[in-house]
Amino acid sequence: MISQLASASMEGEFIVRNLQRSLLFQDVGESELASYAANARVQNFSQGQYVYRQGDPSDVFYIVATGEAELVVTRDDGVKSVVGRIDAGGHFGETGILSSKPHSVGARALCDLVVICFDKYFFKTTILSNQKIHNRLDALLAERLRVAFHDYADPAGVQQPDKETLKAAELILFKEKSFSADQVSGLIKNKNDTIRPSRTAQKIQAAIDRFVAESEPYMITGEAGTGKSFIARQIHSQADWTDGPYQEIDLREYEPEWLERILFGTEQGVYPFAQMRQAGALRVSGGTLVFTNVHLMGERLQRRLLQAIERKTFTPVDSDRQLAVRSRIVFISTFSFRQLGKSKKLLPELLNFFEKHHFHVPPLRKHKKDIPLLISYYLDRYSKEYEKKIYRVSSETLGILMHYDWPGNLTELASVMRRAVMLAQNDEILPEEILLGLPKSEGKWEYNILRIPWIRKFLSSSIFPLGPRIVVGFFLLITVIALFSGPQHGVSNAGITMGWYIGWPLMFFSFFFLARTWCSVCTLAVPGRILQNLVKPQKKTPSYIKNNSGWIMAILCILVFWVEIVWDAYNSPWLTGGIILAVTTGSIIFSVLYSRRSWCRYLCPLGAVNAIFSMPSIVELRSNRHVCLNRCQEHACFVGGATGLGCPMFRHPYLVDNNRDCIMCANCIKNCNNSSIQLNIRLAPNELWTLKNPRKADSFLIISMGAIFFPFALHEKFSHLVDLLVADLAEIGVVLPDFLAGSLIFFTLILVFQLGYYFMVTSQCLYAKIERETLLPLLGYGFIPLILGGFMAVHLEAFISGAGRIVPNIQEWLGLQYSYENIRLISSDSTYVLKALTVIGGLLASLYATYRLTERTIAGSVLNIKPLMIPFSFLFTLAGLFLIMV
């Protein structure tokens, strides 16, 4: 009996002591608190145990003595969200009692919880009769309402995967063991076959199962679009803590200080409905906290998270109080684990932890066996969305999809299938309805000149490009006639002047001002197109040519310059004419064999020069992808329409993100009924540093053009350099013909530049901790403006000094009196100023492009001058040599 009285006394003291800590009872005297304690009881709850559930009767009022409780709302679809936390001294359960309704939220123990309980009758008749307590309760309920309004206007951002997302994730992550042919309608012919997930897909599922079984933080890496977030959501939905919220935090969207407050919270008061941000996201019981773009995470935050992971506790921003980590931490990155370590974007200690808790999601090209199943899912999904009934893809279409490398992975596949469903007219997806590639966003700092009525009218009319093509064709015809029938001395031949001193410089100037428009008015392809209209070939360009066109065009382009320079085509009418005829012959052959302009797109050496040097142009042709995606049904810009042919270069404007493959022929402008096409004047050619798929072949050609500049700029002096080499070699007993000596100089220069570029990139990668395979094909694009500036400067000199001789050329050809004196258009000094400005302008543009490219490769790190010193030194040296040569 005595022990029972002692126990009751101790419990009473415990209750009084904890009631004194409560805001609600702070103004109540000790004797009155003792009388309250006599009518109270103490109850214990273990972590995760519910005090009451949503919908239970409201019979008890609770005061938190020790521990912490969280209030949970369950939606109609079963998804649970934590809406508040109650610390020691706080209270809950009064709302249902006051409203005489069941509990609108559930309450569960966030950790081991001790509560003081008063029954409903005592709370209403005794506790609320105390005016001081009543006033306090009114103030606290008003605070609760204020917080509720604030959270409604500015939600905390906690996300729950919806059913559609989880359904997509289950399919994409191959939750089923096998799928019958009926489930992938029409994708395979034998209905007895089954489509089973590939080994890669099975590894993905094994990783999911492993992380579900564990409770430790983990990291997922992989290329963009591989489904990393899907995997994290799937792990969350299958784990024991699936009742908790799933929250993704994109580190690009938060300032470091504000992010720390969101994660670690601030010192909480006892207000029952404190804001979630005040509590800290790491305190969400059973939640999953996913950090994307982790390479952007600051060192301070990394250290705090590492400490929280190791100790399983953390302290709020403005407190030393240790709190338990209740959320599971997940890191997601598009950088590989090796890249994160090599670039030191994450702390070594953090990487050491994640080394055992890490999975790299393979790109789609590594498990193409899974593509048929994915196609089936997307056909079903988008058919429902666009109210169509499309059940299959043709065998040829499936072959195209299976042979593509999918650089955008699942994101790109979804985009391609969505466009195909939009475009499809029947119940089957055909090859011409497959537009491979990712949509690109519109650029910045641009103005659409198609808003000017007369420009749109001109480009939409039959005059363009036919009119300019007739003019160019007329002068080309005169040039060819002059080359073969005029004087064979280079200076006297009008064809040489019109080709090398007027036409060729104008083409180089057009790269900057008109992008690749020259290709649309080029008449070298006209004979081939005339024959193509008669033969009407249906064959498509072979895959080998498509896949290797960058290298083929680069090699052919270098060979053309080799012939020009080494055999001095600038003074040889027959050789110049032969080059023109060779290019025309190539166009004729491929036009007869294959559909559209295969030669221009994949092989033409002049097209290679056009493609590379049109990228820094001040104009661009793009489409409004939102209009294309949401309003267009026929895609006449690509396939053709009543007003004209489709794109001759096999490029849908929706997918164009650079000037490399667009020849500005205006077919898409004529065919588009939605005014989606834009012809923009732009301030900065951001395609140089935002290009989605940089090609090694492009960088090889760019650097080769930098080397070719020097023998090209020497022009007539090149033959003297060859003579000196031949003489020097003769002195040591080596006899070389002039063309071999010239070839030796020509190709040695290219080799030296390629090796120099390779070692420059390697040095920069070692110094700046960048992946060489990433930077090697990319950095060359930054040099384009300077190299184009150098060639424009040389051609400016050629035009000013040589274009004026066209008149005496014609006079001499016709047997009239002529004179080659005073034919220069402007003085040499004025010309040099213009040439220097051209080179300097190219240098400045290349410096900025190189800066942006380097910034792109070291995303997340602070970019200072040190990583730029090596490429900038290369550019300044090259620009200095250009200024000397021009």
C-alpha cells in the first residue's frame, strides 16, 4: 500500500513538473496543477505507434511530457502526409473534443513518447473553466490557423509518387518476370514467344530489392533520362517506411543557407502545428529525402549530412540539441561515381560511404532488349492521351528504334513515341513517323525576323530559294565556261577570279551572316536533283554512311583543300574546274541512288565547311517546340505538304538545335500551318556550348582547318616554301617531287595541330579534374569563331585585292584592251584594320565559348581562371599567328 502511494506521488510530481513546462498551463498555480494531476494519467507509446488514428473518437486531451509526436493526414487515396509535430510541452487532441467530431488527423510517436492524458469531460468542465488556460488555448488555436494559411500558400514541397508514376516505374523497371507477346501488341510476330527483361533490367531490379531491404542512405548515378528518380520512388514505395513522404530536392534551386534551414530545421517551440520547415526535413518519420544534382552540393552541407549519416543524429540550425535522423537520404547524379571522385565534387569520406551503397543505372543502349516492352507501354499511354488506337509498330520501324543509340535514354524514347503517336494516321507506327532526337528549348537573346511581313512573304514565296539559285547558277555556269575556255594563266582567267576571289570569299562571309544558306542556293546539286525527279529513287542512305558521315565529310574536305593548296588550284583553271565537276558528279551519283539530298547532308566536302562555320552565325532557324508538340498533327515541315517538299536534309525543325544540318531552304516555313518556325537573329551562338551530341569528327575537322589556314594564307608563297624544302632535302640526298614535299608540309601541319590539341585537352583535364572523353569532342567547338575569323580575314584580302580584276579578265577573254593596274578596292592599311578586327572579334567569341564549354564540363565547381589558362593560351597564340599571317 505504501509503495503504491509512493508511486502515485511520484507520478503526480512528474505530471505537475511537465504541466509547468507547457505553454497552456504556464499561468496556473502549483496547487491547481496538483489537482489537475490527480485527474490525469500517464501513457507510454513506442516509436511509430499511433496514439490515435484519423477518424477515431475524440475522447482524450494529451500533453507531451517527453519525446515527440507527429500529426498525420491520410488522403482518400491512402497517401499519408505529416502536417505537424508536437514537442515536449505541446498538446493535441483538443480539436475533436471542441468540435464533437472524430479526429481529423492521426497522431503517432516519432520516438518513444510519454503523454499526460485528460479525459474529455474533465477537459471541458474543469480545465477550460480556467479563463487563463482558455485564453492561452485560443491564442494557440489562432497560431495554428495562421500557420495553416501560410503552409497552404507556400507548401513545403513534400511529394508523393502518384499511382500513374508508380505504374510507369513498375513497367520501366520490369517488376514482372516476363511479358507475353499479347502484352506488347504486334511487336513480335510469334504469339508463343515471350519478352523477358534483359540482364541489365534484372540487375536494376536486384539493386532495388537490395536498397529496399536496407535502411542506409544510398546513391544512384547514371546518364540523364535513365530513370534514376523512378528507381528512388520505387524503392520508397516498396520499403517499410512507404507511409512517409517522398521529397526530391534539386540543388540547382536552393541557396545553401536556406537549404540548411529546410533540412535541419530551427529550434522548435511547442506550438502543436509548427511548420514542417521549422522542424527540418531530416525529421520526417519514414520519409525519403532525395538530392538531385549532388555535384552542386556545398562542402559545408556535405559535412553536415555526412555527420548526420554517421551519427544518425543532427542539430537544428540555431540549436545544439541532438535530434534523431528519421528520413532516408538518397543522392542522385548524372556524373558517374568515378567522375565525382576524380573531380572532387564530393568529399572523399562521403564517397567512401556511398561506395558500398551505390548503383549505376546503365543507359538504354546497354539494354536494348527492353525497348519493345517500353514501346508497348508508351503506345498504350499516348494512345489514351491523344484518343487514338495504335497497337503496333512496323517491323522496319522497330528496326530503326532498335538500332538507334538513344543518347537521351528513356526520356528521349518517350518523346519519340509521343511524337509518333501524334503523327500516326493509322493503327501502326511507320518509319516516316519516327523523328529521332530530343526537343530543344528556344534560345535566348534572339529576335524572330519572320515577324517582319516582307521577310516572311519573301521566304514563303516561290522566289526563294529559286531566284537566288538561278543567279548563282548563272554565274557558276559562266565560271565553268571561263575555266575551260578562257586563258589558262590564272591571273587572266575570269573563272579563277569569279571562283577563288569572288565566290569563295562571299561563301565564307555568308557563314557568319546567313549561316548555311549557301547550300540552299548552291547549283552544284541541281543536275542531281533534276535526275532525281526523273528516276525518283526510294532507297535510303546506308546506315554506314549516316553513322560515319562526320568523318567522311571531314576527310573529303581536307582532301579538297589538299588538292587546292598543293597543286595550286588558285592559278590552275582546269584543276579548279575539275574540283567543281567532281563535287557535282558526287551529287549526281547519290541523288540517283538515294532519296532527298543524301550527298549534301552526309558527304559533300563543301557542306562540311558550311556545316562547321555556320554554327557561330548570327542567324538560326528553329521551331517553337511547344507549338509543334501541342498543335501540330501533320508535321508537313518534315514530310512535305501541298505547298512544297519536306526537309531535304532529313531534319525535323522540332529537333534542330544547331546550324550544322539546316541549309535555310525555307521548305519548313512554307509548309508549316502553325507559324511554329522561327528565323532568329541572335546575339550569342549558344549552340557552341550547349550542343547535345558533340562529335569527335567535328573537332577533328575544326582543328584541321586551323592547321590548313597557314598554307592557305601563304597562297602563292606556299610554292616557295615547297621549293625550299625540296632543296634542303636534296642536299642530304633525298629527292622529292614538289607535290610530295607540299603534301608533307600540309599533312605534318595537321598532325602537329591534332597532337597539340590532344595534349592541350589532356593537360587541361588533368589540371581541372575533367573527363578527357567529355572534353575532347567538345572543346573544338569553342575554337570555331577564331578559325572562321582567320579564314574570313584571308578571304577579305583575296576579295579586296583580286575581285577587281574581273573586268580586265573579261576584256582579255574577249580580246579587248585591258589593264591590271589599280584594281585593289581599298588600301592595304584599311584592309589590315578590317582583317585585324575580324580576327580579334573571332578571338573574343572563342574565349567566351571556351569559357562556357569549360564551365559546362566542371558543373558545380567554381570556375576560375586556372582551368582556362591552357586553352586561352592556345587561343591567344593562334590569334597572334593569324594576325601575322593575314
